[in-house]
Amino acid sequence: MAMEVTQVLLNAQSVDSTARKHAEENLKQFQEQNLPGFALALSGELANNDKPVDSRKLAGLILKNALDAKEHHRRLELTQRWLSLDGAVKAQVKGYLLQTLFSPVADARSTASQVIAKIASIELPHNQWPELISSLLTNIHQFQPHVKQATLDTLGFLCEEVAADVVDQDQVNKILTAVVQGMTAGEGAAEVRLAATRALHNALGFAQVNFSNDLERDYIMRVVCEATLSPDVKIRQAAFECLVSISSMYYEKLASYMQDIFSITAKAVREDEEPVALQAIELWSSICDEEIDILDDYGSDLTADSEVTCLYFIKQALPALVPMLLETLLKQEEDQDQDEGAWNLSMAGGTCLGLVARTVGDDIVPLVMPFIQENIDKPDWRRREAATYAFGSILEGPSPDKLTDIVKHALHFMLAALMKDQNNHVKDTTAWTLGRIFEFLHGSAMEAPVITRENCQQILTVLLHSMKDAPNVAEKACGALYFLAQGYEDAGAGSPLSPFFLDIVQALLAVTHREDAGESRLRTAAYETLNEVVRCSTDETALTLHKTLEAPEKQGELQGLLCGCLQVIIQKIGSAEPSKHAFLQYADQMMDLFLRVFVSRNATYLPGFYPYLEKGLQNFEEYQVCSITVGVVGDLCRALEDQILPFCDGIMTQILKDLSSSQLHRSVKPPIFEKYLIYAMPMLQSAADLTVHVPTGDEEMLEFTNQLRNGILEAYSGILQGFKSSAKAQLLIPYAPHILQYLDSLYMEKDMDEVVTKTAIGLLGDLADTLGRSVAALIGQSVAGKDFLNECLSSGDHLIQESADWAKLAVGRAISG
């Protein structure tokens, strides 16, 4: 390349569009025409501490992208291109990368670590670069902390990228020795110990031979256990993550360490910060998983001579483990029931308690019942909720004989609590616990039924009442009703639910029409329960639905039921000969009702019909089906107008997947989608306007709004990418001003999180890349095209930087084009 690569890399980031475009073209041409020189130039730039940070960072990014890709076929192509390079060239490039591990610039070291691991994943399977691991190990023994850290990071990435059978045992031994020594307290530098601990986590899959050796295993376990007591919280968390993986990979080797493991986990759960305590609980959950799998697979066939052995660690630890887990149940968070993604100490402890119950069965009941009895009616809501949560957690695992009498006595109390307790958390957990009772202790197989004809009506009354409660409580009540109905699946005409069938249906439909039904999965739960109630009903009961539907203009809300339950109704009454004939008598009338629904401009049927739309949009292989489905979406948009809006998120998500799919026939893309822009884009614009401003100090609302923002930005990007290189792209030009105004507004609000920031700057690039000169002036006048882009270019987040680098190139092309 007849030019100085540093200047080209800097020009590729220049505000001068002409210089930038020229630099990009030169780099592309350089890569295509002289890959060896290209790789040498970039790796040399990355390694040179005298070069500007900006040129080094971009050199590393471009080199990384030249070695790997998300698409499988592209990744294979890049791998083959690298392998075909001259050995001397590859050796020089790799030398530069190893040299970069010594750099004082953290970003350069980090990029080099990842590129080294990527090259190793390509070369080691082909018996190339045999000296790599020795070179890395030399660094650890000789140099400054930042070099040790970078080297350990590289070893960790290497173990993550490379299959275990590619590295011979002698090298595995050396890697493990270096990593474990890097974890010891004598190392001093916390960043080195953290890198070593994370590296060990990735290297555990290589250590089968070492864990079979008592002395080596003892040494590794001692160092890991010591790391759980480090003053640095990140090291403690990483050490427990190692123990979680060890408990899964090397369960059969844990016996001599269990006393120490219990001591350090108990200390972490009771005293440490939540991220560490959560991993400590996860360790016990992992051991439960192992023992459950062994007992499920072998059960009574287990003997001393069995190939797989259950060591019954959970049973042995039970007297101390259960009290520790019960303590965690009292550490609830105030708003955990409203946050679907919540995960805290109480929830982790309850989940682990449930796994313990599945592992040991009846033995857990006498250890938990005193806690329940002591706290179930305490004034403190935390104690009532914890007791209820404990009760619900142990209902799967113990035998019905052990639980039936307890549950019979508790049922009345639970129903009263669900009706009368003043605390939302308590009611939420109570409804969940009732669902667990109906799931595991109800049905035709129960010799001594907990649910009887006498108490069934009371249960129904409470559940239907609770379906009017707060969304999180109502969702759990729907779930309880689901399992209550399921338990009567084989009851036939004798089902105690039959007299109340239409009342149940009407109550569930009322739930789906609640204004807050979108919260806590409530609407979804109601429809799932509705389908299950119909599926488990008698043939005669299901047929009574038709009488309710004969006048849909008077029973409009039942149109949703008609379509939502169509499949289960037909399966139910059309599968048995006695009811099939009766069903056929109504077939013509039902078809007539269906047609009325479809011309009524009423969207209540869509929740039931939507899954079929989604399947059609996902049918890439039979693209004609996908094309027809897109046409149906358009017809629905025209017929229903704004009533289609609640379903637009799902429809648009799937259509955008279609547009970006390499599997879908191109005839289904822009020529079809152009008809629906007039519906999709205004919907996105309206949604965008609602997400610009968030009240100051409302962290929950900000988190929720950022999720919405990200979805909107991704939708815009998907549309732009779908129309790229299409003659129809000009259809998007009228929407460009609003997109840029949205980006400007988000930037001015200064409250985007990292994910939204990355997606937003990526959208700026997509806009420039797809519409080019048509939007160049608009971008030049926008805040997003200047201040926002520059801020992202200098971000400390490398993902944002990468998106900004690409956006800068795309904007430059648009302005200079």
C-alpha cells in the first residue's frame, strides 16, 4: 500500500467527507487486493505505542472483523482466507499481536487478546501456532501487572474459543498452573487475580485429567475457595461462578470439599453482597440439578457398582441447608412482584428450596413446617409472605401422602388470605401457592382428593374474585384456575366445574379486556387459562358456547373467545364420535359466525387468530405462504385501522425479521412491504413521541422506557435495512425528518442507557446508508449527526464505539455521495 496506514485510518474517521470516503475506499481496496499487506499493516499499527490511540483502535477493530463474522458461510470464508496466507506473514502478524499485550493502552490490549484467541481457534485445530501457549505463559512469569492481566485474559478467551481436545494435556497443565497461581492472594494486584479467576472459569472444561488427580484437584479447590474470601467483590463473585461450574462438571469429585463449601456459601449468603450471595445459592441449586438428573435417570437402579453415583450431598446438608435458605426468604424487595425480570436473594432462595424438595422428597417437610407455622400469621408481611413462599416451594417432591393432610388444613387459610390480606406480595405468593397445590395435589390420580365437590365452589369464588385484583395477583389467580381445570380433565360429566363453565369463561374474558391486562402477562395468562378450561370441559359444556355466540352483535366480547379457542373447541368436540355428529350440525352456522366476525371491524378475535398470522410470517421455506400472510396483515390493517395497534409490535417484529432474513425469497420483501408503510411508520412515530421524555427520578419508568426506545429504534433500523439497495427506498424519505428529530430528542434528554445509545447511533448509520444523499443535508443539520455521533465515537463502551465508527463511515458516504 503506497501510503501511510496511520493517516489512512485517521482519514477514515475525518469530518472531511471527501477524505473519509477516499480512505474507506483505499482500505477496502487494500484488503481485497493485498490481504497479507493489509493484515501486517493493521497489526503493526495496533502494536505501535507511538501511534495515535484513534488509529490503533480502528486498526484493531478492522483486523478483528477481517477474521470473524456472525454468518456461518462468511466465517468459513474468512477462516480459509487466513489459513491460506503465507506462514511468514501470519507469524509476523501474530508477533505484533503478542507485542500489543504489553501496551499501556487498555483498549489495545483487550482487542489484541480477542484477536489472538480468534486466530488460535482457527490455527490450533490445524496444528499451527504451537508456540502460542508457551509465549503467553512466559509473559505471566516476567512482567508487570497489566501484562499479566492481558495475558490471563487472552488465555481465558482462548479456552472459550478453542475445543478442549485441541490442546494437549501438557499445555493444559501449564495453563492451569499459571491461572491458579494468578488467583492466589500472593499475586497482589486485584485486576490480575480477577482475570485469572475468570480465565479458570473458561478453562474448567480442559481440566478433566487434573480433577482426577487428588493433589491437583485439592490445590485448585483450595485456591478457588480462598478466592471466595477475597476483599474484592468481583473476585468473590467470579470464584463462586467457578464453584458453580465445578459442581456441575465434577460433581463426583466434591465429597471431600462439601464441609468447606457449605461454610463459605453460608457465610456468603448471610453476610456478603447480593451478587456474591446469589452465586453461593446457585451452587446449591446446581448440586440439586445434578442429583435430580441422576435420581430421575437411575432411581432405584442405583447401586454401589453403578457407573453413575448419587452422593446425596443435599440430603446430608439438609439440617443446615434448609434453615439457611429459609432465612433468605425474608429478604424480599418491595417491588419484586411488579418487575417481571426481578431476581434477588429471596427468589433465588425459594427456587433453591424447591429444588431441594425435589431432590430429597419427604425429608424436607418436617424441616420447613415449623418456619411456616411460626410465620404464616405474623403482623409483618415479610414473614407471612416468606412462610407462604416456603409452603409453595416444597409442594413438588414430597409424596402426596406426606402433604395431603397438611394441604387440607392449609387450604381454607390460603383462600382467606387471598381474599383478605392487605399486602399485594402476600396475595401474589398465596395465589401462586394455590396454583402449585392444584398442579401437584389435584387430579384423578389422587387417592385422597384435596379438592372436593364441597370446597370447589369456594375455591372458584375466590379465584374469580382475585382475577379482579392487581395484575400480578390476577395473573397468578389465572394460573391457579388453569391447573384447577386441568385436574378435572378426566372427570367427564361429573366435573364440579361444569355448572360454572360460562361464569368462568365470562370472568376470563373480562380479564382480557382490563385496561391493565398488558401488565404481568395478565392477558396472556387469561387466554391460556381460557383455552385450558375449554380443552378440559365436557363435550356438552363446550357446545353451550354456541348458544352464547348466536348473536355476536350482542355478545361482541365473545368474538375473542370464538377465535382464541377455535382450535381447542374443534379438537374437543370433533374428536369423539358421540359429539362429532352434534358438532357437524352447527358447522355451517359457525362458519357464518366466523365470516361475520371478519367483516365486523372488531379486533377482539385477533388474540386467537394472531398465532396463525405469526406462523405464516415465519414460514420462510414456503415463501408463498409468507407472502399471502403479509397480504392478510395488510387487509387486517385496512379493515381494523387503529384497532390493529395492540398487535403491531409482534407483527412488525416478525416482518422485520423477514426483511433481514437471508432465507426468505426476495419477492416477499420490499415489493410487498411497501404497501404497509403507511400503517407501520405512523405507528412507530406515535410510539416514539411517547418515549422521549421520562419524569425525573422515576428509575423504573426510565428502565421501561429505554426498553421501548430500543424496540422502536430496532424497528426503524430493520425497515431501513430491508429497503437498502431497493428502488423503493425513496418511499422512506418522508419519514427521515421524524427519525432524526427522535434521535436528536433522545440525545438531548441525556438518559439513554448503553443499549439504547448503541442502537440509536446504529440507526443514524442505517439512515445514511439506505437513503444516502437524500438525507445528507438533514443529517448535517441535526444534533445526532454532529454532537451525538462525536460523543459515541469517544465512548468508553467498545460496542458503542464500533457502531459509531460504522455510522461515521455511512454518514460520510452520504454527505460526499
